[in-house]
Amino acid sequence: MKVILNKDHVNLGEEGDVKDVAKGYARNYLFPRGIAFPYTPKTIKVLEARKGEIEARKEQKRLDARGVKEKLENLELSVSMPAGANGKLYGAVTNQTVADELAKNGFQIERKRIELAGSGFKSVGKYRAIIKLYENQSAEIGITIVAQEIKTEAPPPKPVRRGRRDEVKSEEKAVQETAANPSDAE
């Protein structure tokens, strides 16, 4: 079934694109959410009328992506993570971690748009990440992972447990000492 997208959709395409999808997907998901319209002569006319507006939005997105690309490529992220003595992290720096650090620097980037080598970075060092922006534009940023100092406290000394036997022995010892030194008892 052919549909015309009314909104940008990550898996399908952008506003104004004509796509072929399954009937059930269109009827149960796309149409009720207003993401797409059926491909009919009436909707084709509406699409033609909105063509200029859609192209203007796409051009604005391209310009915004170029500006963000320049800012991102000048950015060097520094991530502090707990690590062992050998530099291995107690976890990993994932695309979610990078998205959170970018948000702290004022960039709202979805984690799905951030590509890291492998499943994440698992040791201290310098790395590169690719961020997909719009269409075929992407930015490459540098990420420095530094070890976070972990304060380890010595465990508190274990309290001396005294059982019934210890109490009996202590009493016997005290009685013996008083018998040996009667002047100390008074």
C-alpha cells in the first residue's frame, strides 16, 4: 500500500516522501497517529500544494545541521568514569553516556544518532564518535575518558563478640585476681 508521509519518521523517511508499506502497518499505526495519509489523487494534490513549504523546512534543517556540525567538530568531550588501576572502566561509555554529556554542553542529540566503535568504550583513553545529523551530514567528535578517583575506606574493625563463655572466663579471672590481691578489692 502506498502512503504519503505527513511527518518525519525515523524508519520510513521524511515529510512528503511516498513509501510502500504493509496495509496493516498503515491502517493500525501510521494513519491513526497522523504520520501518513493514503496515496490517493486527493492527497497527491494536497502534497503538490505543500511541496514548497516542505522543501523550505528541509532546507532549514540542512542549514541547522551544518551549523551544529561545525560546533560539534570543535567540541572535545571529557568523560570521567570510575576505573581500576589498569585503566579499565567499571562499566562502559555508551552512546547514552555521550548523549548525556552533549546535553550538558547544550546539544540535544538522540542517542540513536551517535555511533561508537563497538558496543562502547571500556578503558581510559581518547576516542572518536560519529554523530549523524541530517541526510548524509555527520560530525566526528573527540571523546577523552579519564579515570575517576575512587575513595576506598578501610573497613571498620570488627567488634569483639563476647559470648557466654567469655563472660564466665572474665568473671573467673576477676575472682582469681581479687583473691590474689585482697587489698585491691577494697
